[in-house]
Amino acid sequence: MKVLPNLKYTPTDEWVRVEGQTAIVGVTDFAQSQLSDIVYLEFKVEPGEQVKQSSPCVTMESVKAAADVNVPVSGEVIEINEALTDSFEKINSDPYGEAWLIKVTMSNPAELDGLMDAEAYEKYCQERGH
């Protein structure tokens, strides 16, 4: 399981990379490995839309299960990674790189304080028996 040190993590297995006021969001390596091969992806948000922390932004389906991806921080969606709708496999092969899902201009950066750092997230995953 890969966990990157420069990201923040949620208990529902999303990651956030912060660049200024922008939060780039994706799913963790742990999440994609639990889901297995992604076969479908649907964005629930559009650029320009206001989102609240923990609200669903993407639905993913795999051969095993369907899962919602939640927004880790509140703000305005500025971009969605439309390329993924034609290449779901990137979520499995490159969850921290090309497979980012959405970009959000944060309205409340203090929400980041409630997220886990890499060390805490790794421990959290281990406690779940993986």
C-alpha cells in the first residue's frame, strides 16, 4: 500500500493535495486496491458548483462494488478530470497522479486540520486489518 507523505487523508479513503487555495482530490491506493478493477466512473459535480465537506463528488464502480467518493473540503469545484471517464484503469494504476478526480477552491482551509497526515492514515489502514 502506497501512502504519500505530502497529502492529507480522510477516513473514507480520499486524499487531498493542497496547492495554494486549491485542493486536488483523489482516492487512495488503499481504496483502489479494495475496489479492484474500476469499470465505471460518474462525476456528481460540475465546475462552478459549490460543494460541502463529505458530500459525494464521484461514484465509482468496480467488478466488486460501487463506492461514492466524498469531497474532503468545502469550496467551489474548478475542474473535474474528464479524461478518467474514458480511462478508469488509471485509478488503479496511478491513484496519486493522473487519476486525480476534482479540483476545489477551498472556502474553509481549516477543514484540512481535521484530516489525517500520511502516518496517521497508514496506521488507520493497518488497524482495519490490511
